Amino acid sequence: MLVPMHELLKDAEKGKYAIPACNFCNLETMYPILEAAKELHAPIILQAAASEIYYFGEDLMTGCVKAVADRMGLTVALHLDHGRDYEEAIKCLRRGFTSVMFDGSELPYEKNLAITRNIVQAAHAVGISVEGELGKIMGAEDAAFLESEEDELTDPEGAAVFARETGVDALAIAIGTAHGFYKKEPKLDFDRLQKVRELTHHLPIVLHGGTGIPEESVKKAVALGIRKINFSTIIRADFIETFRSFSTENPEEYGLMTISQIAMRKVKEAIVHCIELLGCNGKT
Ligand SMILES: [Zn+2]
């Protein structure tokens, strides 16, 4: 069953755990994520950015996720990751997504706030959740410079105003994580996270760039109120590396399904680990 993301986050808030939000672009990445959730009785968020939705098939994605989730008896939220404008968010509402993100972090604050608020109004009218973003979450290649760049991190007072004025259900913040592979170990600004949580009256907070954050930092972030952690790089990397190494070691193997299944198993193991780390196993 597809459910609005805020319903899953509400339970996560009560139970003080976080839910993995996993990017997928085809059936080979969708299945292992759902299988991991099923095996561990865990809530799960499937998410896709515009390019992933387009690759999967705009007219197919919602139907496939819903059919498989129903067949497996799972509770899943389907979320637009890094939506770029109002139109994209509305298209996803029409497609049957149960949550959308608007990433206006590149825009001036007032513009980000205005567009996010408009999307929240439209989405909430049909019971769909919205994730906003405040502060700039870097690519890992930029993150090496991030430590002293305080102004790129989320301002807690600004986050409080943004949350109140927009009515978002969840907020992605910049506290030192980045997308892609980290060049060096990320240092999370936990004081900033704690302040954001206090000032937003415990709004569910989202951490992007989940791949490669030290486990102790993940646990501490969850204890301080992170309720959704995004995983994308690990899914693609595990699939590709497993596929590549098996093919290299078995050059005569042309069984596409055989190799794909081995790669899918590896992705499933990775998601099982994420679910356990975030503490949402056994929560459905
Ligand atoms: Zn992201």
C-alpha cells in the first residue's frame, strides 16, 4: 500500500527511529529495496529524482511500485527527490506519488519559501506530504571545503521561520553531509541539528547523502531527531560493482538474469543494513 510520507514519519517520531529513503530507477533497484523492507518488517520510502522517473517510465513507476508493494504486503511512501519546480511537483501528485520534495536551496530564501509554500498548499489539499530544503547540501566534491563554510549550513532560526511559513512535513537540512562518495569522513554539526529540532518544535528532519556517514554519527543523528536518511550512491555502487566484478570473473556468463540477481542480492544486503542501523526494523 502506498501511504503519504508524513504518516510514516509520524510513527518514526513516536518510535524515535529513522526510515531509509532509497533511490531507484528500474525494477532491478526497486525489488531489492522492497525485499529488504519485507524481510525486516520495516517501513520504507522509495524515491526518485526527475531523471530516474523519466528512465523508469513516467507512466509506469507509480503502478509498478504500488503493484509490488501490495503484492508484498508493504507500507511504502513514493517520494519525488529533489523536485526542481512547482510543475514537477504537481505532475508527481497527478502520477500518484505520496510525497514530493521541492529543492529550492539554490534560490534566494524568499523565493524558496514562496514556491515551497505553494507546493505545500496544493499537496496538502490532496493529502500528500512535502519535504523542503533549507541550506545547501553539497556534492561530495565540494564537501572538502565545507567545514569552514558556515553560511552554506542551515541556519536554525531561518529553519524555524521556513517550517512555520511553509507548513512542510519534513525538512532537509545542511549540517555537513554531501551527495556522492565522501573524500574524507564527514563531520556532522549536531549542535545545529539539535537547535533546528528545538526551534521547529520537533519537525522530522531529513539527512541527504547517507552513504558513507560513520555509523556512530548516523545513530547520534537519529537520536537527535533525523527521521529520514537518503541512500542513493550505495545502491548504484553496490549494484554496479557486483555486476562488474562477477562479469569480469565470469566472462562466459551471458545470463543477464543470473548476474542481475547477484547484484540485486548485494543491494538488498546493503538496505537490510541501513534499516537495522536506522532502527526501523520490526516497525510495521
Ligand atoms: Zn539529496
